[in-house]
Amino acid sequence: MSSSSHNVVVCGAKQGPVANLEPLPPAVPVISGRSSGGSSCLMNIAAISISADEERPRPPNPGKWYFTKAQINDTPSRRLGMSWKTEIELRQGGACFIQKLGNKLQVNQICNDTAIVFMHRFYMCHPFEHFPVESISIATIFVAAKLEEQPRKMEHVIKVAHSILLNKGSVVTQTAETYRKMCEDLCTNENIILMTLGFDFTVDHARTHVIQACKLVRASKELGTASFSLVTKLLLMTTMCVQYRPTLIAALAIYVACKWSGWQISRSKEGRDWWLYIDPRCTQPDLEKLTHEFLHVYDRVSPVMRQRVENLTQICKSEGDSPNQNSQRSESGSSQNSQGRKRTALAACLVNPPSEPLGKSASVATSSFTSAASYNFNK
């Protein structure tokens, strides 16, 4: 193997959960490939030998894509000497690039969310040094569009991505060398992503749970829009999608939105807190901890990156300010002052979702592709 090649780990059931970042034993099969910034791919997915047992569809294992804090701090990139600040900035840049590319390709927000989750999962297995984030981001939106039944032609994806990377309206022609090279890289990275994910395409989106929860508590328009917007911000700026279950992230979005808007959701007739209907294992200390974790990341985002996020989403201005029957404003003066301070601190975090209104049917916001049979290589 030449010095310019590197190993791509095949994530399959026989190798155990991907969340285990311990060095893999020599018996684990690897695929020889080149980085998307290098020469042509040495790997052909059709030529990979798979045993009869591995060809059978396996039930999804969502838990393998959730990582502990220690594992987040011990990614392949970190092992190569990259700082946490650099890695989180690269992840944020990749997420913003996917969001912008998806918007220009006119896919729905769930497709963008799926691509961003795939990007975060990919870099839990591979370092940024070997796979440029822009190239992988293009491939993840290409893969996600197929899975979400919104396929886009390769030439269209390449031209739109190229125009974004050039930061101007110019596009490439089918005969241009740049276009040929980007097509080659896209095919290579698509295959590497599929093998890294182990053909486990299951993504349970927090956005879906927010929609359902807002309907359950009959949230006001202001609270609903703010909660929906928080999910987008959490996905663009943090690694929570590979750390916490989506129901907990959904509860966090509504919890922070309540702090910002000054609303309180009363307990149910059974005397249970509202978040228990979203995630039965959730507690208020959990929500407080995650709120501080989010603000810790937000406060450290560079002005340039923050502006990129703001350009992708617009500040939400609510129409109407009346509570619904399940929500009520705090009445004490001290509570109002406290809410006002929290509202000031959190206001900049809440933005209008880039697509799909809150009232969109939750049935659209699902992704349950769990086997290789669901994937179309020919699109």
C-alpha cells in the first residue's frame, strides 16, 4: 500500500459497536482507499467480499451511535493532535455547509438533519486530516437525499456545491477537470460513508419529537417556533446528536425555549412534569445540565461561525403573545426579572427554522432505513 493511502474501517455487527473507540484488532477487515483530496479511489464496493451471514439484514442498534463525553474527547482527530476547538469548528462548518447545500438543492429539513447526523457519525470513526470536511459533507447530503426519497442528480449536487465553495454564482461544466474530479471524489466518499455506517441508516430526529410534544402541550406559536428553532441550532453547533437520545434533545429545546419566552407549562392532571411525556427518563437536573452545556458551546463560537449560522436562519419574531390553556406566565416580580435576564442571554440562540413550518405532519419527519436493501446505488 502506498504512503498516500489510508485504512477505512468497516463498521459491522461482527466488529462490535462503533461507540467503542478502542484500537481495533488485526482481524477487523479494512478497505484500502485514498482521501477525497487525493487521487482516484482504490475501493470498489461491489468487489467487497461479504459472507452470507453479513448479507442478511440486521436489526438496527441505535445505541452504537451514542458516545460518552470521554469518547467525544478521544476521537480519531483528537488522537492525531487536533484540539477540541479546531474539531468543533470543523464540525460546525460542515453542518452549516450541509444546511446551505441542502437548502439550495431544495430538499426538506429532515434530509438536511439526516446528512448532518451522518457527518458527525463519520468523524467519530475517521479523522478530519484524512477526509476533508467539505467533500464528506457533499457526500452525506447526496446519501441522505437518496434515503429520504428526495434524490438529486450527481451533476446537480456537484454544480451547486462547487458554486458554494467558490462563494459566487459560477458553475462547472461536465467537461471541466474540476467537475470530473469532484464526481470521482463524490463516488469515493459515498462508498466510504456507506461502509463506515455499516448500512445502518436509522436516524431518530429530535425535530419529530418536538413537533409531537408541542401538539401534546398545545404550545403557543411563540413557544412552538422557538422550540423548533432550537433543534436546528443544537444540530448546527453541537455534537449532541451523537451524545444524547433525540427525546432528551427535544425536551431540552422546549425547556430552553420556555426559559427564553417566559412561559411555564403546567403539570398534567396526573401531576407529572411535561418532559416526562417526551422522555420518561428525563429529569430537570438533566435539562439544566444540558442547557449549560449548550450555552458553553454557544459562548465560544467564533463571530464568523456565528454569523454563518445566523445567515442560514433568521431571527424569529412571534405574531401574538397570548398563552394557551396549558401555559401561563410567571406572575411574581422577581420571577419576571429572572426570566428577563434569561431571555436576554438566550434570545440570540433562537432562530427561525430554515424550512418546514411547525405544523408539518410528523409522519414526514421520519427515517427508518436499516438495511443495504434500502439504498439505491444507481441514483
